Amino acid sequence: MMTQAGLFLLDALIGFMTFALLLRFYMQAFRVSFSNQAGAFIVQLTNWLVKPLRKVLPGIFGLDLSSLLPAYLLQVILLFAVFSLRGGFEMLAPEKLLGLLFWQGALATLRLSVYLLIGALFLQAILSWVSPYSPLTQPVAQLTRPFLRPIQRVVPPIAAIDLSPLIAILLAQLVLMFL
């Protein structure tokens, strides 16, 4: 029971930090402004980890690897903790274990990225109905625009209702099935 409680807390803390790092990565990748409450919160929450890494880990093609790499490494640490606490080391050779952690960490990070996208799409849909002039509306729209634009080209609004977030959520859930 203590193991489950410890794993729950570890999963919650690492999951929260991973979401924050991934959000920072995607906000920078999609050129979302950090000059709002959510952006300032994400920057202040992750600066202690990202700033020192920027000195040794340069960005590639405009992508901030100093935000992405810690998110991935946190997922690997979580998988390692789960695997070790559940007694999985006896079954695998060390080289297979490292390969498994490497690929499972990448898949877990990708899965969390898809969940982040689904959450942003839900938030955008709710904000567009409830509070279209909210300070969060613009950053969330900038974050989801690259995913919605291709769908909006194919599926135009029907009676002034944009179905592209619904279609994007369905496609994201389909991607999750394969991950």
C-alpha cells in the first residue's frame, strides 16, 4: 500500500512537471506569447531546470531542447521507479532494460503531448463558448492553430459552428490508441 501511495505521488509530481515542460516547449515551438498569466506561470515554474540546460544544450531548428529533454528524462525516471518498485529488473537483461526504458520514455512523452493537445482543444472550445475575450483565449488559439488549420481547410464551419476541434480531438484519440 505504501508503494502504491509513493508511486501515485511520484506520478503526480513528475506528470505535472512534465506537462509544464512540454507546454513550455510547444509554446516556444508555435511562437505563443509568454506575456500572460499562464505563460508567466510556466516560465517561472520551469526556469530552474531549463535555464541551466540552455547553457549546454542548444536548440535545433528553433526547437527548445532544454525544455523537451527534461520532460523525456522525467518520464524515463518515472518508468524506472515503477519498474524497480514492481520488481521488473529480474526478468530483463540490463541492455534490454535500457532499450525498453528509452523507447517507453519516448512513447510516454509523446502520449503526454497528445493529452496536452486534447486538453488545449477542450479549453479552446469551452473558452470560445463561455468567454471568448478571456486572456487565455489567444494563447490557447495560437497553440492549437497548427492542428486545426488543415482540418478547417477540409471541413468548413456548419451554421457558424466550427467542428474542427471535435475532429482534431477524435484524431488525437486515434493516435493515442496506437501509442
